[in-house]
Amino acid sequence: MNTAVTLPTRDDAPLPADDPALFGLDLRGLRRRWAAAAARGAIGAEAMTGADLRAQAFGVPGERLMEQAGTAVAAATRALAADTGRLGKGPVLILCGPGNNGGDGFVAARRLAQAGLDVIAALVAGNPRPTTPDALRNWDRLAAEPRVTRVHTAAARELTILGADIDRASVVVDALLGTGVSGVLREPIREAVELIARARSLGVPIVAIDTPTAVDLSSGDPSDPVVQADLTVTFHRPKTGLRTRRGAALAGKVLVAPIGIPLEADRG
């Protein structure tokens, strides 16, 4: 017998990593679930960085924030795959940079694998290890996940090989770069962005973490090249850059997920 479940939509809704119902929701359900975060005032990159740092000063560990963010991305990725009829078609490919944006991607990979999906987590960087402690910790945790294949791609040719069967991916997740992008992208990130463009041209849905790579979270201005996403999962508050004409066009649909930053952390 089916029983209707009423889901909270206020600030008392569970955070993503603490929400047992999350992976049963479609995109519309996730939007309702996180409506309180989406209703907050928009902020730019600098304000978001400040809120993140102040949250940690208040005692919220960065690792915990990353767990919440990555779990939200995983739920949204699964929902997009289901909504587009691609769930189970092939592995989810997550292209991860060496910093905390990539760390969110590693968490998403683990959560998707635990939800029963096959995942390829590709570290796109010259160094074979992520550069931040939280990202490194979550990269290492993937070694224990049998459904996750970890790949290090340090050169454009390695990304070309990885993308040979890109049309078989169910979804591609852009976890390359968050804030702080300026100027022309360098390799191997540049080739990864080109790979995402090829995937999208073949009908593979694209999910971006926080912002599509090379879209400024404050202004919405793109660098070159730039990711065009079908869905962007951003965190804590809407971002001003994703509401500009160019930013919105590149972000696609936008979900704003709460990750446990207290509202007091917004007041710098």
C-alpha cells in the first residue's frame, strides 16, 4: 500500500547527508525539499567564501560541509538520470579538479555508488593526489567502493582516451573548478571542459557543482572555454552570477542545497 509522505520545506528540513528520503526524490521533489535555501537572498563568490570560513570558525568542520554538498549533488544527479531516462544506461562520469570542488565530486561518487550506481571518478590534475585535506580524504575513501573506478588524468590525451565512449555515460558531472577562475583555462582542465561539451552534444546530461566551470559566481561572466550545464547544484544561497543572463543560460536549471552553514555566518 502506498502511503503519502509529507516532506518539510522549511529550514527544519534535514540536511542532505542526514536525509533518508533524499534519493527517492525527483528533481521537483528536491526543489521543494530545499525551497528554504532557494528563497534566501543571493550572494557572490567572495561572500560565499566568507560564509564558508566563518561556518568553520563557528565549529562546522569543512569535511562536514563537503559531505553535505556532495550528497546533494549525488541525489540531484540520480534524479536527473531518472528524469531523462538514463538511469542505469551507463556509469556516471565525475570529472574532478584537485581542490574542494573536486572533493564535492568525490563525495558524490561515493554516495552514488552506495545508492547502487556505477561511477568513474576522474582526478583531472597534474598531481596524482588532490591538493586540499578534505578532498584528499574523500579521494582515498573511494578506494573502498567497488562500484567506483578511480582514474587520474594528467594530460589531454588521457582525457581523450577516457572520453572515447562518452556517449555511454548516463550523466557527466562537472566538479572541476568552483570560484576563482579567471582567464583562459589551462590543461588538463581545458580538455576536460571540451570533453564535457562533446558529451552534451551527444545528448548526455551535464550536472555542474556550485557553478559550471569557468562561470564566475559573482558576475556570471564566462572564461574560455566554459561548461554549459543542464543542471547546476549550488549551495547555501542562490548565487548572483547564476542569475545574470549569461550565467543563467550556462547553468541550466539550478538547485540550491543547504549544507549546514548557519545564517549567522553570512554576517561578516
